[in-house]
Amino acid sequence: MSKLWGGRFTKQTDQLVEEYTASITFDKELAEEDIQGSLAHVTMLGKCGILPAEDVETIKAGLLKVREKIRSGAQEFLISDEDIHMNIEKALIEEIGPVGGKLHTGRSRNDQVATDMHLYLRKRVVEFVEMLRKLQAALIGQAKTNLDTIVPGYTHLQRAQPILFAHHLMAYVSMFGRDIERLQDSYKRIDALPLGAGALAGTTFAIDRHFTAEQLGFGRVYENSLDAVSDRDFIVEFLSGASLIMTHLSRLSEELILWSSTEFQFVELDDAFCTGSSIMPQKKNPDVPELVRGKTGRVYGNLVGLLTVLKSLPLAYNKDMQEDKEGMFDTVKTLQGALQLFASMIETMKVRKDKMRRAVDQDFSNATDIADFLVGKGLPFRQAHEVIGKTVLYCIQQNKFLLDLTLEEFKQFSDLFDDRIYAVLQPEAVVNARNVYGGTATTQVEGAISRAEAELSHTAQWVEEYEKKSR
């Protein structure tokens, strides 16, 4: 068969041009969505009386047969047929004859491909919300197990103040919660139907776009046909949200890499998520978090790449926009892999409570509480800050920690010290003194966990509701 659009041309397409411009090598990923959209489109054509019922049923049956061939791997995709849309249409015509050529009535590849991508991302967004929910659940599970585990809190990668390890983990629950909110919000823009916009100006056929939207579960249709075929904001928004998810995964990866090192020994990752060395038999390398950290860059690159493609395009559709897909597919694959691994890796992670406690006992992260103690006795904070600075310097010079000092040694720096300072400096006291909303005190972290578990339930309900729409 010649090309379906070849009537105006007198020459065959140069083979190099075919290979350079074809997108079938990657947009075959949209096969399910392309057939889903075509089934709704032909149903609408029948409902509007544009095609006779007999043709509609023949086309629908043919589409289902083509879909089965694709699912079984029996359908061959050809570069000469350019893209997934033309490959499927040719397969349909081969299956049912010339009546298959009626499927494209009232639509263009421009609104067809946009519809496919809306359908594709709509499913992926719901899947990613569920994956993030499972990762949050794994983090919350570890937090509940470690409500009595105290670890140094850091700023500038220097020990700052003792915190509950559960509090540290719950920070990531909050980050991934914002990621979920962004995905849920982006769903609103994805949940719009471009089909019926034609090449750019609509169609002369009396179609019913709202009926098609209803068939596909879309909440609304694009108001402007030019915008419908040229809008890729929804992909940019997804890539932006994915970049932030990868940012958060990368930050957590960095901490897991540090914590599992010999220098920290705060956690041990399960063997299933690590690899060994080809030359050093003692090594246990945290390859999964290292790769997640590394793959974050490619997701950023996909975002910047699409923004660059779009920045100077005139309306409406341009061939440049074919470059919207590979980065999107790559981001989806990268994010899927990272999220699928991370939840299990966190769930099976062994927390070395003894190592964390030893680190807390052998630092000066409780120093701020001495200043607060002196302020409570009436000393201005700046003076208290100076007193503690000198006290810490003395400890360093004497190779001691604050709890090692005698009361007489404390009194060298201020007469306001008394025996209560030893209770104030205990790590548990330091942690529970931060008893403000969002703080690290045990009661506050318990409350945060309860609120997060309630949010998990709401997220699960959202996923259940929107999975139905996205099928």
C-alpha cells in the first residue's frame, strides 16, 4: 500500500527522510491509547449519523483484532508507515478492507496524537500517585518503629541538634505528599480532550466532542482548536512534577548512601538492593540509591529539552512537537523504576539504633539547650551564646563532652549553672523540649504520623476513584 497521505506527491519519500522523521520506534508506546481513542471516535461518528452503524461495528471489531495482535506481539510496525497512528490504520484496513479508511473521518493526526498523550499521562499520573503513597507508607512504617531512636540532626552536614529518626523520615513523607498534590493538580489539565480539533481549525463534520469526552472519561474538552493540537503544557507540567519527585528521591538517596557508609553506619540496606565489587570482596555498594541520584539528571534534561522545543513554536502543530514523546516516555520509565524500588528498599532497611545513639552521645548537639537553660535564668541570649561557645571550646581542649563536665567546671563559665543542667542535656530531654507543632518531640511526631496515615487513606480513595476514569 502507498502512503495514506500520498495523493499529492509525485515521488516516494527518501529513505533517509523516512528514517529521520518516523516516530514509530518510540510512539508505539501509545498503541493502547491510540486504539482506545479510535474506538470512542468511531462510536461518536455512528452516534452522530456520520457513519452507518454497520461500518461502525465493522471498524470496532477490526480495531479490537488489531489490538489483540499488538498485545500478542504479532503486529509488525513499519518505519515506512511513520507513526503509531498510520501503522494502526493500515493494519485496520488490511484487516477489514477499505471501510477501515473511514475511521479517520472528522479527525487529524494532530488531534489524534494529542489525545493519545492525554490518555497515556492520565493513567501514569494515577499510577505515580499510588507509588508515592506506597513509599510514604514504607517511610511511616519505619518512623513508627523508630519513635525512640535519636539521631544527630544536621545543618551544613555538621551535627546541629538531636532529633528523632522518625522525625527525619517524616520530612520525606511531607515532601512526597507535596509531590502527590502536584500530580493530582496536574491531572486537571491532563483531563481535557483535544479530539475533534482536527488539524487546527475543527472539522466540517457535525461531530459531538462532548460525547467523545464522555466515552473516554474526560472531564472537559479544549475550548480552542488551535490550543488543543499545540498544547504541551500538560507534559511540561508532568515533567516538572517528575523532576521534583526525583529531587526528593535523590536527596533521600544521598542520605542513605552516607548513612550506610562505614563512617556513619546508621543504616544497613538489604542485600537485595546492593551489589558487590569485581575486585574488592568486602564491598557492599548502595547501587540503587546511587543510580537514582544519577538518573535524576536525565529527568531534569527531559524537562529542559521540551521547554526548549516549545519556546519559539508558532501555532498550531509543528513537526518539532514530535520531540515531546521520547523524553516523556523516558521520564515515565525512570520514575517507575525508582519508585518501585524505593518503597521496598526503605521497608527492608535495617536501622542501627546503637550507632545513632553513640553519635548523639559523642557530640555537642545539645549545646543549644544550655543556652536556653541560661536564658530561662535571666541571661540575655547573646551572652548565653558566648558562655556556651566558651564551654564547648573548653570541652574540645579537654577531650570531653558536655555531659562529662562536673558542676564546678560548668560554673567556671557561669554561676547560673546548677544540677538541673544534667537533666536538660540528656538527648531525650533535648528532643522532647521541642514540643511545638512540627517539632521533633515524641508527642509531636506521633501526631504527625497519625495525620500522615489519615492522608494515606485519602490518597488511596483518590486513586481508586480516578483509576476508574483512567481505564
